[in-house]
Amino acid sequence: MTAAASAIASLPPAGDLVTIPGIAAPVRRVHVPLGDRAYDIMVGGGVLAATGRLVRDLTGARRAAVVTDETVATHHLARLRAALDDAGIDHQAIILPPGEGTKRFGELERLLDRLLASGIERGQPVIALGGGVVGDLSGFAAAVLRRGTCFVQVPTTLLAQVDSSVGGKTGINTPHGKNLIGAFHQPAVVIADTDLLSTLPARELRAGYAEVVKYGAIDDAPFFDWLETRGTEVLSTAGGARDQAVARSCAAKARIVAADETETGQRALLNLGHTFGHAFEAVAGYDGRLLHGEAVAIGMVLAFRLSVRRGLCPAADLARLTRHLAAAGLPVRPQDAAGVNWTVDGLMAPIAQDKKAREGRVRYILARGIGRSFIADDVAPAEVATLIGDVLAGRTDADTSDASPQIVSAG
């Protein structure tokens, strides 16, 4: 093994290894240091079985409400209920329709009504069992229920485990854009059982992987190097590399969130690819033709392409990112999402509504290379419109060809 390959193979794991009674293998604990709102992310196979004990020990509650969706309930609800029963926690399950369309005002109102009818008190947790939709909606409901009640995240998708369950962002979508109505509301604990990912469709797993790649592209070039070597294992094999990727992603987000909890500054870096990606999702209509992680993958490529055009980023890094995402089975162009009528004007409208906008000016996350992202406040709308028009027309820059070696297979 070469020195470079050895360094990649020995990427230091994130978090601390802890043992939990009843869980066969050690669990990796990643801490989010937020003062009196601090909490832990528990990452590992089988940790779902400890949910009841963890919730009881953290909150002292003997009652809880579980919010999930129809798909997740089929796979995982019985095991969560058993874990709560074992800890003596009485609970009611509220089962929502699956899909991004559930993140809207109507479903929020119905969820709040059912939570109030269940008699959940402020110190009794709302437990979100599901992906980003369930977590975002349940978290927002918990944030406003009785002016804020306890909240626990049990993410069941790769995307939720590495991104949406961590950091306290909650919210719903509107016709104007994604997550424009919401609140910051930190969970009491995040329980990321990586065994649950075995039930995910391959497309959902790949969509989550886009968010994993994002952390390497933001400020962790060694992690990106590692993913080029171990990405196939993350996508195809439980344990090992997958647990390490989840824990390192969570540690990266925890570090940034701890420094800027409410996104007044550097936390915006976590939105690499999202300004474009959220616009693609809005135009696609949240109907399943384009998943969030797929939109982020396309958005990251556009952010790097814009950076190359500005002379900030080596073309080879754009090509390297593009090839890695494509080899993982992710879309890298809007045209890769079939059946959507993409137009420049249609995409620029939701971009203008981006949550990071300041004084009417949209802030973009650009890059000086892989692992060297930054916030840019000087990007004109006309510059973005030109970029989008060229991409939609299939016009690519002449200097972005890549001769890098083959990387992760689609798996």
C-alpha cells in the first residue's frame, strides 16, 4: 500500500465509542456542544433498541408521541414501540402520508391537532421516526406545540442521518420554495441506527450519499479522498465504512452548527449546492421526480461550475466532483431528471426566495477547490441566469474535461 493509500484507509473515525447495555457492538457518540441545548448523536447498528432507555434517562418522561409515515411504519415502528415499552414509556403513534408533499401547512395543522388531542405535555417528547420529511415536520410541530416541547430524532434514511436530523432546522415547504416556514428547535438526542438503512431503496440511499459528499466538498478534502476509495462500501455494505461516513458527516455538521447555530454566518456553508438544488425541487413540484439529495448533487455541480467560470476553482476539481457523483449513480445535470420543464425564469424565481438572501441579494456557496468552499455575496442574478441557460442548453465550458482515474462504482 502506498503512503497516500494508507492515509486514506486510516482516516480517523469521528466521535467516541461507547457501550450501551443490550446493544451488541459499540456505538459511536458525536456531541453537539450548544450549551444548555447540547445533545448527542448516537451512530451504530442496532441502537434503535436503546431508544426507550435513552429517552427515559434524558427526559425522565413516561409518555411520548411517535410521528412516522406509512412506509417507515411498515419497516420500523414495531421495533421502536418495543423499545419504548421496555423502558416503560407509554406512547401513541401518529402515521402520516409519505413523501415531500406532506411537508405543508395542511399536514402541520392536522399533526398539531392530533398531538394536542393526545395530551402530550411540554416535557414529553415528540419522537420523529423517519426521513427528512418526518423529521422536519415533526420538529416544527414540536417547536410550536405549547410554545416548544421536547423532540427526539430517529432518522431512517442516510440523508436524514447525516444532515436533516442534526442542527435543529425544522420546517415546511410552500409554493414559493422549500423550508421557507420553520424554526430552529434542537432535538434532545439523535438516534442514528445504521441498520435501518438496509430497507432503503437504492435511489434513496444514493440521494443521501450526495449529502455525505457535500461535507468533503465543503472543508474536508481528506474525507472526499476517502470517499473516492470507500464510497462503494458506504453505498452497498452495512457497518464499517457506512458507520464511519455517517459519524464523520455528523461531526462535520456538529462543528459548524456549534459555531453558528442560527445561520448568521458560516453555517450557510452547509448549503453548498442547496440554493440551486432547492430551486430544482420547487420547479419539479416535490412529486418524486427529483429527490432532495439528487437536487443537491446537481446544485453542487452548478456551484463548482460557477466557481470555475469565475476563475476561483480548478476545472479539474469540478470534473472530479462531477465524476464522483455520477459514478455513484447521482444526476449531475437538470436534464437527468426526466419529465420536468426546466426554464431559466422558472428556476430564477425560487432562487430569489432563498433563505440565505440578505437585502435582496442571494448568497451563494462557491469553492476554490474540493474542501475549500466559501460564502459569496457578490454574484449577480444575470451571471446565474447565464450559467443556468448554458447548462440547460447543454453548453459546457471547454476547460472542464477530466482525466482523473476511475472512482466509485454505482454499486
